[in-house]
Amino acid sequence: MKKLLIIGYVWPEPNSSAAGSRMMQLIELFLQHHWQITFACPAAIGAHKTDLTEYGVTEASIELNNSSFDEFVSDLHPNMVLFDRFMMEEQFGWRVEKYCPNACRILDTVDLHCLRQARHQAVKQSREITTQDLHSEHAIREVASILRCDLTLMVSSYEMDLLIEHFKVDASLLHCVPFMLEPIDQITTNWPSFEDRQHFISIGNFRHAPNWDAVLQLKTVIWPLIRKQRPKAELHIYGAYPSSKATQLHNPKQGFLIKGWAEDAQQIMANARVCLAPLRFGAGIKGKLTEAMQNGTASITTNIGAEAMHGELPWNGVIEDDPEAFAKAAVELYKNETLWQQCQQSGINIINAFYDKARLGSALMSRIEQLEGELETHRLNNFTGAMLRHHSMKSTQYMAQWIEAKNTLKS
């Protein structure tokens, strides 16, 4: 039986974030192909962590900058190591290469962090994104991590193209695999009807900067415009880890209700009529929007929100960047049953066309099988990666050993 070691940035919380759902999709795929999985993580356990042992996955706590990992990975001797976000590759990649040199090294970016940060910087300064924004220290670290790995998984075709065309990453090092979801049976779908649904909904982890910015946009700009047209409307805002700043926005008189963590986000989404996601920056693809489609809920979002999610197919609602037009579209979609039903059908079409679990999973496993069969040649063709591993191995290795020695002296 093949062994997979996943080194997680955080423990998976699929009911809290799209990243958590994405990780569980990958875990379930490898389990279906009979891989033995160990999930190792240096982070503290969150309030909504999934018990991976229930899936037959071994859990292991590991430490940053500690040579105890060397013995751990040597004893485990995995066939493949999956790094959850580039920071984990920076921390543990050189150790994996040293003690398990023949293991395939795969990076899952979740989203392109440097793109998200560049867009955030531009939004804060009320301007367009520039090449200088993109070419940050963050980008240097992230792209270097991609080049050091044998394969990097991308959820967004836009970001994959950006890496190839702008950062000149060879396409052989990348594989696009968005969310892997069950197709929607258009005949047996049993969702609440238009009339049975009520309220607007917004959902997303409050710790994620794009989500928090979207909540503030709703509170200060968009929701007041909607309430002018629908004075009795309510907006229910869900998300894990609401801060005190978030809970202070709760105002029943304004119909602006901070609900906090949703134990069953699918059910809550299915009972809402329209999902609002006025995202001004971000990267990757948006779990809240595929979740809306999966539950027959129409959505209003921005071009950033819908990026790389629907190809040439009509969106399951409206895409609008201007706040006034966003609010107008939200009100129209909320009251127009015919339009709403058309948008619901568009969501079904998008899920079935772009997120088919079986098709995407089969393509990924075929790519991995191919990679395993030609790993030596694949690495020889990636001279830049070999060069980066040579230099970064020295810097990160010695920095880690210095930190470990310093911590030992303190204790």
C-alpha cells in the first residue's frame, strides 16, 4: 500500500473554510485509491477540527524547526508528501528531500497567496494592481516553492495561466484541479422552492481578509442600498471565528444579523434565496459560491469572486463590481422568480461542467501515476528547481538548525 504524508498548515475544518473542504476532497480521493494517509500538522487544534481518524487517517503533531521531524519522516518513509500551502514546503521540504529523496513532493497552493496579497494592497490604496505588487517578496517565496516541488496543484485556471505566462513556470510542474464535487441530478434535485426561501445570506470565515472586507462593504455601502428598496429585508451573515469587531456589526433594526459559525452550512444556504459575495480582492476559487450552486441558491458577486469559476457559461446570478448596480441586481433577483429559476439552472450547469468529482479525481490520479513513473527524468528537466533546492536547502536548513539550537539553550 502506498503511503501519503500530508503536512498541513492547519488541521482541516471543512465546515469553516473552503480550504478545509478542499483538503478533505483530496484526502477522500487518495483513500478511494487505497493510499495509507498520515496527516501531520504543527498548528494548534481549532474549535471545528474534523476527526481524521474516523476516515482511517493517522494524525500526527509535528514541530517547526525541530529535528524530531527527521526521524518521524524517515520511519514513515512515504511514497509521496503533499505540502498544504507553500509555507509548509519552506519549513519541511528540505527535510523531506534529505531523508526521503525518492518521495514525490507535491504542493497544494489552495490559492495563489501572492496574488491575493497584491490585490489587497491595490484595494487598500484604491488603485489598479501593478507588476510591482505582484513581484513581492511573498511571490518570490511562493514561486520558488512551486519550482522546488515535483508538481503543484492549482484550483484556479486563471492562476495557473498567471504562473505560466507571467512568472514563466513550466506547465509540466502544474496541474489544475478545482473543487471536486458531486454532479447535480437535475431530475431528482429536491431543493426548497423560491417561495419557501427567505433572506439574503453571506458566508465565509471571518479570519480570511477578503471575507471580512466583504462584510464591511455590505455593512457600509451595499446593504443600506438594498434596505432602501426592501425595508424589511434581512441579511444573515455566517462564518467561523467572528471577532468582537464583527459581532458589534449585528443590528436587528437594520436587518443586518451576524449569525457566526454555521454547523450545517449546506442547509442554511439551501433555505436562503440569494447569496451576496461582494469580494474586492482575493484569489483561488470561492467555496461559498460553489456551495450556493450546490444548493440551488442564486448569487451576486464581483468579477474577482467569479474568476475562473464558470468559463463561458452564464453565472448563477449576477456579476457586478459597482456597489449600486450590485444592490440593484440583488433586489431584482430576490423578487423575480423567473430570473431566479434561470440562475438556479445556470448553477447546475456550472457544477456539472467544471467540478465533476469523478472526472477531476481520475485526471489527478493519472497525472500522479505518470509522475511517479518518470520522476527522475521529470526532475532532470527542472534544472531551476534543482538549483533552488541547492541554495534554499542551505539557508532554510541552517536557519532551522539555528532556531532549534537557540530553543534548546533557552530550555
